[in-house]
Amino acid sequence: MTRSSSRWVAGASLVLAAGPAWAYIDPGTGSMLVQSALALIAVALVAGRSAWHKVKSFFSRRKDDAADREA
Amino acid sequence: MQPTARPRPPLDSAQRHPASFRDPEARVLVADGRVLRALSAEAAARFDDVREFIKELEGEGLVVGSREAPDTPPPGFARMLEHDKLPFVSYPYEWPFALLRRAALLHLDIHRRALERGVTLADASAYNVQFRATRPVFIDIASFRPYDEGELWAGHRQFCEQFLNPLLLAAQFGIAHHAWYRGSLEGIATAALAALWPARGWLSPRALVHVLLPAGAERAAAKRAESALRTVRRSRLPKAGYTALLGQLRGWIARLEPRGFSATQWAGYAQARSYSADALEAKRRVVAEFAARHRPSVLWDLGCNDGEFTEVALANGAASAIGFDADPGALELACERAERAGLALLPLHQDASNPSPAQGWLGRERAALADRGRPDAVMALAFEHHLALGRNLPLGEVAAFLLAVAPRGLVEFVPKADPTVQRMLALKGDIFPDYSEAAFSAALAAHARIVRTDALPGGRKLFWFEA
């Protein structure tokens, strides 16, 4: 393992360890799983939107290119 | 309430508040009538980080006031704070729907503002909210802590079980939350609510996110605990998502209304009551005189109904009042009245024949109503017959109960000939040969002085008593 990756792992485990130390209530797996799913959906939506923009801009660029050539 | 003969097990610190045990880094202590909070070194450092924000909320009256206290912290703690004392402690299972909703909105508003400032709340307990009249105030300053970007909302389940689900029970099914919540102090389980939820609930994104999916995921996670935990540990919720969850709940809860409460027995009382305009006017005058004569700083109104006479007392010398009633619809009206007229009135759910007990851990976590302070005066208008005739309670015991509430009071006796009583006995039959004004008067006189009586047109009588 490289020095930087081991530093990353140490950092990540600190973050993970820091969370539960504050959570003296039981958050409940069900609620947490739903939040995870929502976060994934949100990420997918954002990713989907940017992918859609890419597709759109790809076609509009081709149209623009064609228009440029015709001009 | 009589103390029990059995010795009580000691708390691990002599002065620890019996409900303060969840957060190992903060303890509420009660000493000589003062409310203190001990913070560990870590909690004190976190408090310093968020102090400016807390002071801002304090200034707006949203968070209970606190200041550094000179007292020596108990072992394991580094700093002591002293809190402003609240006039009365009440519990979510006593709050009318309107107040539980208000407490929920306060929690969400504080949490949303906290996130904007890089602060979050470690839990979402409804017991962290108290009321000054009908104004909610947040009391657990130790649950503020720095927000860690990407963290999940750890308090979501608790928020749902202690705020959202009891409100939904009333809004969705027309069931008042009090009895269920009182028997289940941590709130109404999401699984239970999901089991009741109608099939069309699956079409509502809000019900899906906060009720149905969490309940389903909890069941699924119970079967695959390891992988569920791995998923949860890996997950990050962007701050925008966190804020959106809080905002979605806020929008939903702000529009929730209890279903069918307006049709409850007493909510239509003001329109349907049986006595004449002059009897009503006479009664208002006596209540005004009683309040003006004693000017109680705290008045308890048993069977306050929609708060009509509580308002008269508050307008004529009572400084503050707590109104108790068993009818959820009447309590909604009392809340509306308190809000409309700006009254120092806290309406609470209570059934006098089964008052809030001491309960929770060691039977002490949540105090009995009788152990939460004594008012300067009590009013019980058109109340006694509900116990004596409605619940078959011995008239002498009803009188003794009223006398024990406060050192002075105004109580109304409703005679058998009264149309209300006639309706009550129509199906039950008159099984109360000893129910009479003379018997009631004698029972009062056995334990207190009757200092004045006022006969109302129509046959009812008001008794002024002093201990």
C-alpha cells in the first residue's frame, strides 16, 4: 500500500469512527437505508441530467456544425 | 399523590434529573429548584463551537436561556450551565394536536437553520420541546453539534416516531395520539403506522419516504443485517438532500389537520350547551370576580373545554393558566382561542379519572401530573358531574379530589334536574340516589371552608372554597 493511500484509509476510518460516537440514539437501519437510496437517486438524477445535457449538446453541436458547413 | 412505601432505587447521581441518561456527555441536574446541565470536556468544546448560533435562537425565544454556573461539575464533567426555569413541564402525550404540530415545526425550523450554519442536531426527541403558554421552546442545548458534510440524518426515525407518526394518526385516521403515545413513550412505531396505511399511500411520495419505505427497509435489514450496515456506513447524503428532507417534512406537517376532531363530543359544546344566556352571563361574572379576588399566578382549569371561561379568568386577574380537557376537539378550539387572543394559556390533554402517571425508567422518567407543581387556584366548571355521574365516582371523593388540587377554587355543581344530567342518565338510569347539592356541599365543607356560593339561573351552583 502506498503512503498516500494508507493516509486516505486512516482519514476515512477517522471519519467513520467520528460519526457513531455522537449518535447516542439508534438511528434505525430502515430510515438510514431510505436516506442512502434517496442520495443515490439524487446522484442518479444529477448524473442523468448532465448525461442528457451531453447528449443534447452532442446533437446540437452536430446540427451547429452542419449549419456552419452550410453557411 | 401518596408516596409509595417501597424504598426507591437511587439514581447514579443524587441530583440527576430522572429523564437525563441518554447522552453520556451531558447531564441535567436539579438542585434547590435550579436546573443545571453538566457538560463533558468534549460537549463543552462543541457547545463553544455552536454557542453563537444558540444565543441567536435564545434571543428569539426559540431555545431556553442558559448561562455559565459557578457550581462544581460532577466527576467526569468539565463545565456547568444553568438554565432558565420553565413554568411547567408537559409531555407530547398531553399536547393537543396543534401543539404537537407546533413543536414539530420548531424542531424542523431550528434544524434547517442549524444546517445553514454548519450545525446539526444529534437527536429529534419530542421531549426536547417544552411550552410557554402555546409557544414551543427547545430545551436540549447539548444536542447541537457541528455538521459533518455528507452525514445522514441520524434523528430521522426518532423524528418520525415522536412527531410525524402521532400527527399522521390524527390526520390520516382521525385517532388522537394521546393514549397510544402515553403507553409508548418513545413514540408511535413507523412499522405500526405502515401496517395501518391504506394502499393508495404508495402513490404519495411523502408517505413513501417517511413511512412506508423506512418500515419496509427495516424489515429487509433485519434479514440481511450485515449488508444493510455496510450500505448505511458507506452512504453519504448531500447537504442539499438533507435540507430537502427537512423541507419536505415541514411542508407536509404544516398542512396536517386532525380528521374529524370538530365532530368530537365537546367541540360543538358552545353551540349546543343547555343553559340560557343569563345563566352564561352570570357564570362569566362570577369567574371574573373569582379571578379578580385571588389574582392567581397559576390557575388550573379542569375541563376547560374551548377555554371560554379560562379566557375570562385570564382577562380578570389570573396571570397564567393551564387548561385540561379529555376531548381532543375542544383542545384544538382552546389552542385557537389562546393564539387568537394571545392568552397565557397552555391547553393539555388529561382525563381526570386517569391522570398522567409517573412512568418510564424506574417509574420516574416522566413525572405524574400531581408531582409537577401546584396551582394557586383551580376552576372546575360543569366538570364534577362527568366524574360523579359519567364515571360513577363517589361524590365525596370527587369533592376531595377537587379540594386537593389547589388551596382555593371555584367549582360548579350541576343538579340532577339539569338537562345535561338528564341526557347523561337517559340510558344509564338514575343509579345515583345520593347525588345532591346538599351532599356535595357537605363533602366540600368536610375538608375546606365554603366562602361563598352563587346560584345560577337554571339551578346550577358555584362554590368558592378555601383550604
